Amino acid sequence: MAQQYCLSRRQFQRKFKEEVGVSPESYFRIVKFQKSLQLLKNGQYNRLSDIAYKLGYADH
């Protein structure tokens, strides 16, 4: 995304944090965690490891 807006990676991180309140990395971690909670709530899994695998977690 930084390239799309003609910014260095660091500039993008700073501007993102200014606007959103957290770093891009933290934001995406939060979104991924919220998605895992949604999958748990909706029962869209056979095993918890299915959710971990689907969302790209390294371990459960």
C-alpha cells in the first residue's frame, strides 16, 4: 500500500497510525483476531486448529 501512495514504508506506518490510532501491523492483528471470534461464534469450524490454519496463525 505504501507504494500505491508513493510513500516509504515508514512514512506509511506513521500516517496510518496518525489516522487509525494503531500501527498497520496491530490493526491487521486485531482484524484477524476479530475474524477468528466471528468464526467461533458462528460455529464455522470442526476443530480450533481449522480456524488457526484458515487465518494464517503459526500455532494455536
